[in-house]
Amino acid sequence: MLVAKKQAFPKTHDLIALSDLCEQAGILLGMAKKQLNDLSDHAVRVRYPGTEPTFDETRQALDTAKTVRKFARKFLNVK
């Protein structure tokens, strides 16, 4: 979405930082920062044995990811 708006952004997986940049560019995701933070944390946790998320955490992360994807597809007019 930032690319579509011709906005510069750093290479990062920090979804809160990217969301803040989106807001500055006039792209309002409407997602709670906690949800984005949890999703960012989830992406890191699954990389390391012994820190696997619970089923409920996984379900919440998946739901958040689906919501963000749906918003992005609509914003970009992708079917």
C-alpha cells in the first residue's frame, strides 16, 4: 500500500511502524496496535523451537492477518 502511494519505508517486519507510516500517508487500517504487535511477535516466535504460540494465539494471528490482507486487497483493488 505504501508502494502504491509512492511512500518511502524501511525494510522492517514491525507492523506497528508500518501501520504508523500508512496512517501518515492517509491509509487508515483501523487495526488495534495490540493486534498488529501480536502478529509481529507471532512471526518471530514461530522461528524458534520452544516458543511456539498456543492454538488460540495462532487463531488470533491468522484472523488479524486475514483482516489486513482483505483491507490491502480492497485498497489496491485486487480481486
